[in-house]
Amino acid sequence: MTSVLIQGGRIVTAVDDYQGDILIQNGRIEAIGRQLSVENAERHDAAGLLVLPGGIDAHVHMETPMGNDVYTCDSFETGTRSAAFGGTTTIIDFAQQFHNDSPKAALDRRLAAAEPQCCVDYAFHVILTDVNPESLAELPDLINHDGVSSFKLYMAYPGVLMVDDADIFRTMRRTGDHGGMVNLHAENGVVIQALIEEALEQGNTSPKYHQLTRPRLMEGEAAHRVIRIAELAEVPVYIVHLSAKEALEAVVEARDRGIHAFAETCPHYLFLDGSEYDAPGFEAAKYVMTPPLRDHDCQHALWRGLQFDDLQLVATDHCPFCMNENPLGILKSKQFGRENFNRIPNGAPGVELRLTLLYDGGVRAGRINLNRFVQLTATAPAKMFGLFPRKGTIAVGSDADLVLFDPNETHTLSASTHHSLVDYSLFEGREVTGRVKKVFLRGQCIVDGDEWLGGAGMGEYLPRGASGRVL
């Protein structure tokens, strides 16, 4: 590979902030210095730009079945291209075990689908829905030989995805000794199901009832319960897409007692609130994701959690469904649930906007500094899920996944300019400052302004080390 030299940028990691040059050879960072001189190098001028580690989004759902035969509308190719334009160079998606299925078969299916399509590097969490002696027996081998060290379990969606507390405990015990960690969707599924049935019996079918039947207290209760189960199992635990103040309080209390409890949140919980469900007609379906949007006091608590490391990272839970039935069809559209809020496909887009939103609403707003910004978007995900130091930092020997970011360019977010197949944006018309200008994947420039230079299949699968061990 031709040597690549990125010159004169402001290099920012989770701990450093300085001006310098970066020399890339064979896809990895070879040297960092000032006024580096290399013959026959491909040169990129980074003057006036931030040079950041490529983002790692630890929670996405590309071309994923979501029950009722509906599928997310982004393929691995379109979703990872969108990620790249947003400065994300690694995704961690999910391989779902179905009933009467094996975890290894689930992983093999997703690897076969991802390998020819992914435009950025990728890994998988395995979702367990059928916890039995045979599936539990496969988990150590998945960790030690396939590089899958995180397993997702659902405390919600009874009869579809939910597993009981005993199965959560068994999975924790089986994976913990091998460096595995369990990720939990923490909501009290059976109580929520009772609330859903009650709403439907009363004829309440509009999208706002998605929010009203998934109360904050039931997220807080589930978070507290699963942390106690992890404490008994003596393993770390990770709560995905945390949205409620009550759930965060359970995490904070556990961490104060020395329990290895970790959690992520998402940009939509930081910047949007429950008033979106007052939108007229079916428009509120855009915001039907799980957990739902919360109130301002939850937003305040989440930002405080990010500032004090009670929340360890920000992922997107990119789970896109179109608002319109055409051109992708009803099974990739929110219209599937037009007559019943409980049938609206749960999920929202966001993989392309994470870095820009967090920079504009976090760094520029004075809520977090640049180092913390890098920690939340790249370094913490790499460490949490066994990818560091290959990913998540700018250091000699690390993969040359780099983002040149203009901290001063102002632009307007819109579905008309993003690169996902989804036909709407949660942040339509929002003016932000800070923009991705160039993106490098293992030393190759794949995004140059509005120009796409990458390609399907250039992403590599990433076997991972232990999860939840070091931050």
C-alpha cells in the first residue's frame, strides 16, 4: 500500500490534544510526529481540522428481522456507507438466535450476509432467545474461537425475545469466566405487556400510546433487578440504550458499591423528548423506538451521567424503518402498524449523525470536552468490547481509522442529504456546527467531502477480546 501522510491536523484522543502529522503504512499508523517527511506519500492537508479516531458504534441493526416479518430498511452496504459518512469506521451489529436455533448458526448467517457488503469494519453481539443446555455449551467456544465476547438478552417482548431471570443468570455464569459480558435490554416486559393490552382494550391505538405503555419506572426496575443478578453471578453487566433517570440511578448506585455495571445511551435520548409523541396523526410513529423518548429531567440526568462516567459510551441503536410504504414495501415501513401502535416497527435511524450531534450539542454546548467526546464515541466502545488498542485511538501500531473533522462548519441535517435508505430524519432541519470532511479506513480514504471512495466488501470482520474488563 502507498504510504499516506496526514499533515498539520489537531490530533485528539481520549487523553491527548496536539498538532502533528500521522504517517500510515500497510493500513496502520507507522509514526506520529511534527513535520514528517516521506517520499511518494499520498498527502492529506488537515490544517484547521480535528484528527479523530474513527468512531465505533456498538449498537446497530442492519437488515435485521424485528418480529412480525418486518425488516430494517438499511442493508449492510447502505447502513455501513451511511456510518462512514458520519465518521464511524467500526460497527457492532447483532446475530439473533431464533428458537430451536444455535448461537453459532446465528453468527454464521450474519457473517455470510455481512462479508460481501460491509463498507466499514464490523463485529457482532449474539442475541440469545432460546437459553438451553445446548446453546449455553456453545458460548465459551464463541468467545474463545470466534471472537464474540458479548451476548444480548431481552427482559422485554414476552413470547418473542424475552428470557427469564434464571436464563439471564445462567448465561452470565456461563460466559463470565471466559471474558464474556451480557448486554441487557432492561424493561419489565410482562408489566409493559399488561399495560399494552389495557390500552388496546380501551381503544387506544395511536403512536403516543407506545410511550404511555412503557413507563420509566419499568426501565428502572429492570435495570436494578439485572444488576443484582449480575452481582450474584459476579460478572460485569452492560445495559443498552438507557433512557430513564430511574435506570441510571440503579447503575450509579451499583457503581458506588464497586459493581461492574456499565451502560450506553443514544443521541435521540439526549436531544429529543416525549413531546414528539404529540405530533399529529401518524407522524409520532417516527419516534416509536424502545425505550421511548423521555422527559427533560431524564435528559439532564443522562448528560450528567456522561460527564461523570456513570454512562460509558454513546451508541445509536440505528434501527431504521421508512415512514412511507413505497418504494421499499410495507415490511420495511412504519405503516405496518398504522392501525395499532403495538405493531409499529420499533426503531429509528441515527448512525450517520452521532459524531456531529455530540460535537455540536456536547462539546460546543460546554457539556463535555473534546477528550471526553473521543472517549464516548471511539475509545470506550473499543475498550468495552475488546477492540482496543487496534481500534479506538490514534497510536503507533493501531489501525489507521481516522476522521478529519471541521469544528467550525455549519450545516443543516436532513433526510435529503443523508446516506441511509430511511426516508426521514429524527433531526430534520436542525442546524449544527461540526462536520466530517474525510474518513480513512485502515489508511484508505473512503469519504472525501460528499464523494464516496469506499466500496462494498472492504470492511473486515473483527474477532474481539474480553468485554467489560477494562475502561
